[in-house]
Amino acid sequence: MTVIMDVWNCLDEDIANQRRGTVEQRRLHDLRRKAPKICAHIDDFAINIFYGQAGFRHIDDELSLDQLLIRQAEALIPTTIKECSHGTLVDDRPIYWGRLFTQYFFSWFNRASVPRDVRTELCAIHETTSRHYANKAARTAPTDEPRVLLTAFDPFLLNSNIKQSNPSTSVALTLAEMYGDSVPIEVFIFPVRYRDFNKGIVERVLKPRFEREPLFVLTLSMGRDSFELERFVGRRRSTPALDNLDYTPVKNGKNPPCLTKCPEFLEFTLPTEILLDIQGPWNVRDNRVVATRSRGEFEANSLDELAGEVCVRGSGGGFLSNEIAYRTRLLQLNMGKSFPLGHLHLPRISQFWPAEMCKMVNQTSEVFDRLREYVD
């Protein structure tokens, strides 16, 4: 469709329309050149938005722009699962890029008719709505029924690899589909952006769910070369790695805290003893390695051993994966809750490889099943 091509052309050309986009949206230019198959799915999402705005709807009632964006946002993940999956495996990349392109297209299409602040607000609604997914069991269960909460992340490292996948989202959504009719599962996909964490996105999203006493909470992210259960998470940011807006708060050798007036380290509440003998292609580790200002890097035996230490790096590292683990545990403590909660780093991958992802899903499902048995 011509209008969709016009948007891609704006992204391809270094003109004013492109510069109005965010750092993340501007990477769509490279995506189109290097990953055309992903872009083909994105076009389908955008065409639905265009038909809605242009009046070519297949329904009788008129939808306002906010209703239109909410409807599209709610459909983004289910549509991707239906159209972009490899068997039962969910490719996370069309979800991430589809969200970015939809918001860019919406702002571009309405640039002359809708004020910028209104467009920004509407895109924020789309952003929030499109990051949540509940499987069938969760959608049909009473709102107060306990459910499993899984969190995941967008792909990152995109400046060096535009085809990068994040296995946390693929695994979380695939598990939600695998257990679709039997276990209520809610998945939340978080941005790799310090700005959003500074504004309290983790607490804002998860506090209402924690109030309903979930069965257990597993925060997932991409890590190193094994399955790592990150036992002692720290409150400081210590990696110079850039987020998806090309920003890092770690400068001049300083390790700023993510929150003030909070403990330097926290310990998760997962029953590690029932998980360490899980068999699969990757080892399962109870990772206790931390770094402090006075002792450097070492393996901590207990939280008491870390009393009085100043954190440099938690078991989960010094990036946003460690931070979501810290924030969720702190939220749990502040709310006086005691359900199993912790962070699992999945092995690193660079692209979405179905054979590799199948192995990773199978091993994670064993973790999932043992946690279900533990809380029953």
C-alpha cells in the first residue's frame, strides 16, 4: 500500500520526518534493509491502523483514535503469536518492531490533524497496553484467582545486531501458550530503557498483581552461557552498556543506585534446591557472585555476609536485568508478601533460531513445572 511505503521511505531518507522519531524508531531504517521478513509482518499491523483511521472499517461504529490504538495494542501480541510463530515458538522481534513502527506510523499519519502532545499521549497508551499478555486461563479466570507472573525484556544490543532476539520474551510467551488452558499466566514485556525504570514502570505494573498474591513470579532476561538463578541482586547500576535509547547512567567510574535509601543487596525467594538438578543443554547455576567496593568480586554465602558492604554489582550484573530483579524483590518486601520470586538469566542468543529456542523453552518449562509443584 502506497501510504505504508511512504512511511518506510521517510525512514529510509534522512529527512525531518525521520528525526521526529525516537532513537529506537530510527533503527527501523536498518531493519528494513537487513531483516525484510520482519518488516513484512510489520506492514500488516500498520495497514490495519491505516484502514481504521481512513474510515475503511469493517464494523459499523466509529472508533476514536484512542480506542483504535488500544484495540491494535491488545491485538499486537496475539497477532504475532498467530502469524509469526514457528510451530509453538514465538518470535519476539515482530512484537518489538511492530510496536515501534505502529507508533511512528500513527504519529506520521496524524501529524497535521492531531497535536503533538495528544499523539504522544496516545502512543504512550499503546506502549503500555501492547506490553501485557494473558493466556486463555488467565483471561477466563476470576480476577482474584492466583496466577503466574512472568516478565521479559525487549531485544537490545541492536546497534551491533539489528536481528537480535531476546529469548526472555520468546520463552515467556511460548510458555503462556503451552499452558494456555490450565495455568493462568500473565506476561509483561519491559523496555530496555533506564528512563522507564526511573519513572517506576516496574512498580506501577506489578504492584496491583502482587496484591492478588500470585503463585510465583519469575523475571526473565538474556544473560550469559547457562541458566543462572541470580540469588543476591544489587541496587547499583554498574555496566556502561547502552540501553535502547543509547543511554547509560554509568559514567566516570561511578556506580549510581537505581533507588535511594534502600538495602545494597537483596536475596530472592525461589526454592533453588528443587531446580539445580534440572537436566538440559545448559547448566543450572545458583549464582551468588557479587562485587562490592571493599572486597571486589567474590561468591557470597548469605545476605548477612553482605551486611555493611557497598554494592558494585549484584549476582544479576549491573544492567536492567539485575535491576528488575532488585525492584521486584524490594516491592515484595515493602508489601509484606512471601510468594516465590526471583530472576532467571537465560543463555545468550543473537538471532531467533527455532531449534535453539525449542531447547531453551523445554528446559525453562521444567523450571516452571517444578515451581508449580512447589506452590501446589
